[in-house]
Amino acid sequence: SDATASEAARARNLQLTKPPAALGRLEDLAIWYAGWRGAARPRLEKPQVIVFAGNHGITAQGVSAFPAEVTVQMVANFKAGGAAINQLAAAFGAQMSVVELDLERPTEDFTKGPAMSQADCVAALKAGWEAVDPQADLLVVGEMGIGNTTSAAAVACALFGGTAATWVGRGTGVDDAGLLIKERVVSEGAALHASRAPLEILAALGGRELAGMAGAIARARVARIPVILDGFICTAAAATLEKAVAGALDHAVAGHVSAEQAHVRVLEHLGKEPLLSLGMRLGEGSGAALAMGILKGAIACHSGMSTFAEAGVSEGA
Amino acid sequence: SDATASEAARARNLQLTKPPAALGRLEDLAIWYAGWRGAARPRLEKPQVIVFAGNHGITAQGVSAFPAEVTVQMVANFKAGGAAINQLAAAFGAQMSVVELDLERPTEDFTKGPAMSQADCVAALKAGWEAVDPQADLLVVGEMGIGNTTSAAAVACALFGGTAATWVGRGTGVDDAGLLIKERVVSEGAALHASRAPLEILAALGGRELAGMAGAIARARVARIPVILDGFICTAAAATLEKAVAGALDHAVAGHVSAEQAHVRVLEHLGKEPLLSLGMRLGEGSGAALAMGILKGAIACHSGMSTFAEAGVSEGA
């Protein structure tokens, strides 16, 4: 982040025609965004949404309410413009792309060995890195991958410890029997791989779409593109970066807290307070895309408002 | 609300390409909006923001951190496009207007008698009623009026009971001495006027901008225009309608909960759960205007997404 731009934005904020701090978190958001963009009065004009899709070997164990072929069906839906994320990206003026990551080749069952080889994980990270438009001024990453709340739960369990039960949830709506399977496989997977380094945990327990999101988030940091994190799966993938290098997510805010129960715990570990809490649990980047509206409003106020001097308004006592 | 449209919207929601309830509160919002607009697949294309301004005799007692002339200065700022609400209205594509209500003639000091005569209050209600564009498909009302958190606190205290201390807050940032004055005048005003009927309480303790907002919200209901409520002052004004006629705010949702401590209590009395909680306390309609983005996203998803059948996506178990 650019300290000069942050300071200039902070100074500007104090002069705007409103009581001090009256815009609450919008003020912090605008100053944070200004710092990453290196401009005291930034604009948000070119947001980008990328949805990564991957398939998971762990689905063979019966961890999801939906069959694995839904991943490829939903990719077709994204391409045709029919999914929730398409509507939200369009509503907030974002360009959107879909990155399919070897859908015909699911990851391996992580209870038996690593989900991905190092080469496979690097390829997915690279695909994420390359999918980022360097001209974008905001990035939202989302995912589609039947079985990936199980993968994310295993990643979080390995990164942060605790019992598997505290990291698993209903995902797309699995029944009680499926929930018990999720708990068992997460427990087994975490036991097998938790001793690894954070990015190796991403390879061993994550999926290609998790690695794709992590690669895109890392690239955004280098390109000074602020990021809005989505739900549990996105945040778990991002957490591998933060565990690898403290501060790696300073360019990211939490767009929302999802209804998937473990999400709030990952956010607490990362020290990120969500902008929205609307009971969403869809993935695709949908919660983060909705939060683009909050950031858009924050930046519009910060960069567009008149100062007390400009408007001839008396300041408070 | 139109039961046929609500039911059709509910049925459509179940067919959209997402797990059931995965969009959380966005689904309820879209169905609620569909009911009020009388369309199973509604659009949101013509939102309207109206800011009402009024002056308050009670300011002579020293209840605000800002001098009373700031009301007219801020009206000039609204007209010049320099305030927060201008930026937010523009960011979400809303038309915006400002209604000045006898700024050169403040209300009377409500500790000594009614703030407004019946005729003055009716004139302000009528101005609000007439300011609504019958072609609008969403309404946000906001306010500007130095001293009006004191007026709103007195209205809330008279409507809902409890001690004055529980209804007063810092407003635009009054100091400890000012806060004690606020508490005293609210206590005196509520004691003097609490026995009146709800709309008489609006006249006796409210201000012209509170009555303007109430008139606009009432007109919106007749015109089937959904409303997003803003912060403490807007919600206190709206509460007089609900206390007068139960269900009078069924066409309204709470856009946010503000940092003014009593707001959450008014919302609880009304049974309204806020969409946003971002520590805002500016008024002007700013919190509600920001929440327009949430509603826009909800309606975009509901009306734009493909169904499972249209997209060829397998449904869950």
C-alpha cells in the first residue's frame, strides 16, 4: 500500500461535508482503496470477476447434495449468462470470465494421498495469476466445484487446527448422512496432510479452483488491485497465502460472511470483518460481487463529495 | 401486496439455478419486491431519492454540534451535487430531489408547546406526498435538519415509552454537556406530548422534514412503490405511521442500522431487520441509498437467472 496516498486520502476524508466518521466503515474502505491504488481520490471503473471451476475426487465418497456433473453444467450456465454471478457482475458493471481447470480430470481423493501433484497445483495457481486483467481496479474471485466445501473445510482444518466437525457444514445442502461423511473425510485428510507448509496444504487438500483463486489474489497484490473475498471456499483458499506470508491479504477485504458455519471462523483467524451478512451461501463470488456495491458507494462518496471549504458549509464545534 | 405475484415469484425462485435458499435474504427481498410491484419477474429501473430539509426551534437550547444555519448550507450542497447522498444516488442510478420545508421558519421549541401546528404538519405531509414520482419503482427518503436527532428521539420516546436517556445519542457529534441537554429536552417534550395520537406526536415533537418523509412513505404505499428506510430519524418518522395503522410499513425494509444507538431499538419495535450495519450515522438517506445496491442485486438475480430446466442443470438430491 502507498502510504502517501493513504495519508492524502485520510486528510481529504476529514474535509468532506459530513460530521467526522459519519460514513462509518465506508470511510475506512475508501482510504484503504486509495492506498492500494496509489491515488488520494481514486475511481472504481474496471472491476473484474473471475469464476474458477474444478472437480473433486472426494465427491466419490458422497459429500455433496449435487452430482459432480453439475460443475460442468454450471460452467455452461456461466457462459450463457444464466447464473447468479452473471447478474451481479452485470449489475455492478464488472467484466466477468470463467476459467475451467481440467474439469474432465478431477483431483485425487485427499484421504488417500495429495489431491493435486505439485505440478498440477502450480498450473492452477498460474492459470489464476494469468486470468487477472492488469488494468482492472478491483478483483472478485469466485468458484464452482461440486464437493469444494469439503475441500475448503479440510484446508481450514489443516491450517488452523481444531476438530473436523467445527469446519464442516451443509454446503449446497447435504443431508445428515452426508454431513457425517464430510466430517470423516475432513478428519482423515487433515490428519494425513496438516504437517505440510501452507501452499502444500493447498495442493494436498485444495482443488484446482481453490489454487486458481489463490493465484489470482496473489497476482492482484503485485498489480495493486484490491480484492473482495467471497465466502468460505474463497476465504479458505486465500488463507493459505496469509499463512504462508503474513500480510499477504492486506489488499483484500471480506465481502460477506456466509451461512456456511465455518466461514466466520476463518474470517476471525484472518482478522477480517465482513461487509455484509445476508445469509448467502452460493459461492460463485456472489457475496463478494454484491459487496462491490458497498465499495462503489464508499469510493463515490470519498472522491465525489465537496469539502467544507468548497461547499461553504460551517464545520462543527 | 399482490398475493398472486408473490406466489409466482416464490415459485420462480425455487426453479433458479442455485441450491434452495442459497441467496439468503436476497431471495426474500426479491419476492417482497415482486409482491409490491405486482410482477413475478420485476425490474428495478427508476429509483427515487428525496431529501427533506427542515429547521428546529429546539436547537436554541444547544442540542447539536453544528449551528442551525448548516441546514440551509447543506441544502445548497445537495443542489450543487456535493453531498454524500448525491454521490450515492448517482452511483445507483437514482433520480434525486431536495424539498426545503420553510427553512426560514423553524419549528417551535417542543418543550413549551407543539413543534408544529396541525396545519403546518399537514402541509409538510402533503409536500412529502406530492414529492413522490408515481412512476418510481423504489423510494428512499432522507433528511437534513440540524437538531433532528433530538426531535426523532422525542418522537420515539413518546411512541414507545422508556426513559429519554435510552433514546438520545451523539447525533452529528454533540459533546457530553449537549447530550445532557438532549436528554432533558426529550424527557420534557415526551412528558408534555406522549398522550397524543401517533400523528399528533409527529406534529408535536417532529419536524417538517420528519412529516415530509412520513407523507412520502404513505404515498409510496398507495402507489405500490417499495421503500428502503434510512437511519434513526427516518425510521422514527416512519414509526408514527405504523403506530397509527398497523402494517403501514409493510412496503418498507430497513436499509441499515445506524451508529445512533437508539436506531436499533426503533427497528426492533417495528420488527425490521436491517440489511446493512456499517457504522454509518449521516442521515440524508445515505444508508438507505447504499442498500439500493443490495436490492438491485437481489432483483437482478431473481429476474435474470436461468431456471434448472432452461440451463440444463441437474437438481439436488
